[in-house]
Amino acid sequence: MLQSFRDNLKGTVAKGVIALMIIPFAMFGVDSLFLSDGQGSDVAVVEGEAISENELAQAIYLQKQQLLSRFGDQAPAEFLTDERLRAPVLEELIRRRLNLRLGQQGGMAASSLELDQMILSAEQFHVEGQFNAQLYTQTLRALGFTPSTYKKLLGEELVLNQLARGFSGTGFTTGAELSRAALLQAQTRDFYYLTVAKDAIEDATSISDEALASYYEANQTQFMAPQQLAIEYIEVSPELLSANVTVSEEDVRAQYEQNLANFEAKPERQAAHILFEPKDDGSHVSAAEAVVARLDAGEDFAALAGEVSSDTVSAEQGGDLGYTAGDIFPAEFEAALAELEVGAVSAPVETEAGLHIIKLLALQDADAPSFEEEQLSIRQTLISAAAEEQFVEMLDSLGDLTYNADTLAEAADSLDLPVNKSALFSRQGGDGITANAKVLETAFSDEVLLEGNTSDLIELADNLVVVLRIIENKPSHVKALADVSEGIATQLKEESIRNTLQSQADSLQLALEQGADFESLAKENSLEWQVTLATTRSDFKVDRTLLNYAFDMAKPSAEAATIGGVFLNNGDYALVSLNKVHGGDLNTMTELQQKQISQGLSRSAGEMEYAVLEAHIKNTAEVEVY
């Protein structure tokens, strides 16, 4: 069964897991995220395995980045504090550690070969449809991964995925449960409904000036304009400073020559293999020897790979694994590959994945790039470096010049920086920089707002700093009647229409409850009416609000229908008479419908069992939190 779970973790699912792994950890190095480095104190011990302070700190940082990625500048600053995140993040680390332990104890694992196949087939590591080793290593390096830590974390994710799927995929539904579900899900209902339209009432409804004024005077708190501020601020970042940085042709040329002197050519080898997974009886050894003999006899390597290789992903490409600079594949594999001439084939090489017969398809030397190819990149690097240096120097000067300053103009002139001004904004934020949670928190702080001081330097992001002071403070006040009268009129008119509709509908409902005929009542009042029979929960021809209401109504008795009503999304009112309820019959449902209900119930049962197991493990595990 566990093998079937592993088999399911291929193709689209596998690519999705890899993508999800990359996104959460893209903000920082992850070598020690789930691996205690032995430094610092421990914050918890889970079944004898420690969670370090460093691991928790990195996980908190990750959670902050996920919140910022989701909510951006709208994330309240108080939600992003270490103190607020510490407890829930530690709880999640403990849960993950327990679940991972459970999966591993249950024999769930991801083989090195399986992980290699997932990585090789991941499109984000492909160039022109082929796995590119250079892109792979560059991507991991940019994300703070090494190949080994990336594979380890990917393997852990697969184990956790297997554990969850093991429950959701093995839940089951009894025949009685399926029949009861069909009784409700396939239920149909017969009901009449008539519509009391708002249009005629709307045309006859008006709101007097006296009513507007009276509502305004009685509800002053509804019309309070919030306190608003306007600020002036200086913004500093390397990106802004780089616009004024110039780099000479001589500097670019000198840097190129230095790069050229330090350049190390690392050849890349395009490898192909035929893999034989280990067999308990050792038959994989004889199978590999037989293929070696066939290759010696002149058979085509690619054809044999497609015929016999256990690596089904590369087999479709004739065994082609793409290029490696010597750090992609297991050490034994890389060593054997490095000994081959182009076109040559190795003897069987043993790794954890099994026996490989390796062929070197191509050797690509890494030639030093020309000056023409590199000059734009070098120029931008030099500009960025100079801007970074200016940025660091400028921060000290900016802090000194703006400390206790009555205006930002003098500091801006000294540093040749512009002073920006914002529009008025409230505590809920405004546009641009005033939408940033840190800016809002600082602007409305006692030190800046009440004491009138210039703020300290505010770090909004890596290499982005601002300093601000308030230039206008507009207190909270009641908005003028002229500014809110239109909104009041709309609100009062809608309330009046709704009350009139409800009153008319109540009279009609009373008549129905006293025995009036539905059709006759509708005609007497010139109202549109409809009857819908054997209506299902998914009937698209009936208004969704009306349909949901009809299926929420109590089952009618044999003597009388159930009467009720509901406002529709367009403002009309629907009066409903539910006459009959027909229970669903499993035998009348199609095989596909039965299968869908069964799968849904089984999945829910499995997920519930998994949740119960998680709770049991947590309650019985030896967990100590410091």
C-alpha cells in the first residue's frame, strides 16, 4: 500500500511538491531550518529530539515572510512580532516533527532515486525541455539550499504527504452510510413561490429632508471622519542612489580583467544512464551484466535504456540525465562519469539507488566570457556596489542630520536627496508609502504625533529606509450633512422598501397559513408565481438564494405546507410554500454519482481519522517545552 502512495507522488503532484518547497523557503537559507545545528539553547524536546532556538527563530522568520507575501503592507505590525508568532510556530514545528516520526516509523520514505527523478523532471530546472544542472545549482544557491539539504527537505515533505494521503486515501464508506448520504444529497423538493418585486415600491418611496436631518442628528457617531495626517519623508535605498552613480569604461575593463584572472573553467558533462534497482535476490547484478554484454555487441544505448532502465523518467529520453558540473549525482556516479571519454560507457556503478551503466554523451567546456558579453553585467554590479557603499555611509549621516530636526529640508539638501510629501491618510492607511504598516505605526506613535519629533530611521525592507515627520494633523470630526446626505438617503430608502416588502409578504403569508390557495392569492395581488417540482440542490434554473432557502425549510406535514420567505440578492422578496420532500434513492443514481458521494465520504472519514490520530499522538508523545 505504501508503495502505491509513493507511485502517486509523480508527475503533476511531484512538480507541485517541488514548487511548494521552493516558495516557502525562498527568503532565507534553510540548511538548519529543520536540523538542529547544536548551537544555542533548545526550546523543546520531542520524543528525545531537540528543537533548537535557532530552528525556531528561522521558522518564525519564515512565517513572517509568508504573511508578508500574502498580505503585503496590509499586515499589521503587531501580527509580525516574534512574541506573537513564537507559540504557534513552535506548535507547528512540534506537530511536523511528530508526524514525520510517525511516517518514518510506518515505513514511509522517499528513495534517493525517487527524489532524483522528481528533481530531474521539475520544469523549473529545465532549459529547452531538458534538465539543466547549472540552472539547478544556481537556483538552489539563490534560495540558500545545497543539493543535499534540498533533497532532505523534499524527502521529508514527501513522507508527510504520504502520511496524510495514507489516511485520506484509505478511508471507506459503508453501504448504510452511502444510502443515508444519498437520501439527503439526492433529495428533491416541490415548492411554489411568488415574487414581491421592489420596483413599484422603490418608485413610490422618497425620503424627506426632515428624515435625513433627524437621522443625521441621532447618529452622529456614524459620520465621524477619522483623524488624518500628512507627512514629509526622505526615502533612501541603493536602488534610488544608483541612478546618480557613474562607472567609467576603465573601471569596467579593470573589473573584467580581474574576473578573467579568477575564472575557473568547470566542464559540464552530459550523462545518460541505465538503472537497475536493487533486488533482494541479486538479480539486478546479472541483469546489468547482460546489458553490458549487449552494449559490447553493438546495441544502441538509448534503445536499451528505453527497454530496461528502472528510471522510467530518463528512459523516455534514452537515459539522458542532462548536464552536471560534478555536484548533481551521487559521488560514485560523478567519479565514474569523470573518467569517461565522450561516447564511452562505464561498467556497472553501484550507488544507493542501484546499479548504473553510465554513458558520457557530451563534454562542454566552460569558456571564459568575452568583455562584450560581460560588460553590461559588470557595469551594473559596480554601480550596485557603489550605491550600496553610499547607502551605508548615508544612513549614519541621515540619522545624525534628522535627529531633533524641525524640518527634513536641511538634511535632504546636505545629502542631495528629495523630500517627499504624502496626501492625508488615516490609521487605516493611504496610498504608496503610507500604506506600509511600519510607517503607520511610527506616524501615529506618541513620539512623532504627540511630541512632534522626527522619527528614527525606519527600515521598511532590506536596503530601504525612510525617516518622516508630520506636516499636517487633521483631527477627527463629524462630517457635514451635505457630505453624507446621499448615503443616508440611500440607506433610509432601502430600509423603507425592505420594511414595506416584508409587511406585504407577512400579510400574504398569513393568508396562506389560513388556507388561501397559492395560485389564487398570487393572481389577486397581480404577483408572479412559479411552481418547481422535483427540484434538486443543484438546479441552476432557480435563483441560488431561493433554492438554498427552500432546502433549509422544515419538512411539511401531511396536512399543511411549510410557508416562509426570503429576500433575494436583487432586493425582491420571495414567498415560498414547500409542499413535499422526496428523499434521494441510491438505486436511482448513476454509477458516477454514487462514486462521487462514496469518494467524498471516504475522504472525509480518512481526514477525520488522521486528525484524531494527530491529536492522540500529541497527547501521548513525550514533548517538553522550555
